[in-house]
Amino acid sequence: QVQLVESGGGLVQAGGSLRLSCAASGSISSLNGMGWYRQVPGKQRELVALLTTGSSTNYADSVKGRFTISRDNTKNTVYLQMNSLKPEDTAVYYCYAYDNYNAYNYWGQGTQVTVSS
């Protein structure tokens, strides 16, 4: 089992920046990657960014060039640096981790990001 705890959400004006953090604990050696999804009411949860254990990254087209995913292995923490934020980035952001061998997906509790115009 893996536990994920997010932090760093909040309210920011358009054009501003926020950094989200996701601290992982438990059986983290089993993970193949971690990342971030987001969801707004009435819509499906969508991928924002993924970072594999091999350091490959994948970003949604809507955030390329503005968001950066990174990790600190010493802290078992993944970060999402969000720059040039837009009102359409407003959502609940969820930390995500996956274990391909055991077919497990893990989710954090979510953190609200609100971008005002």
C-alpha cells in the first residue's frame, strides 16, 4: 500500500504561480511513476503531468510550457510547479501513483487550486 498526501493548493491571480507537493509513504519501491490529475465539477478527471521512475515525463497539451513535474527522491515527494496560471486551470488537483506489476493505482485526497481572473 502507498499513501499520498498533497499540499500547496490555494487561490492565486491569473498569471501567478503555485507549487503542489505530494509526499508518498508506504511501499513506494513498487511504484512505476507518479503524477497529477485534475478535475472540475461535472467533468472527467484529466491527466496533467506524469513522471516515471525512469524520468520520462508526459504533460497535457494545455499545460505544456507552463507546468513542470519533478521529484525529490530523498523526500519521496513529487512536485508540480505551475506558472502562468489561467482561470481554466481552476480544479481539484489529485496526486496519483501507479504500480504496473500489481495493477494498483493510488490517489491523494485532492487539493483545490483556484485561479482568479
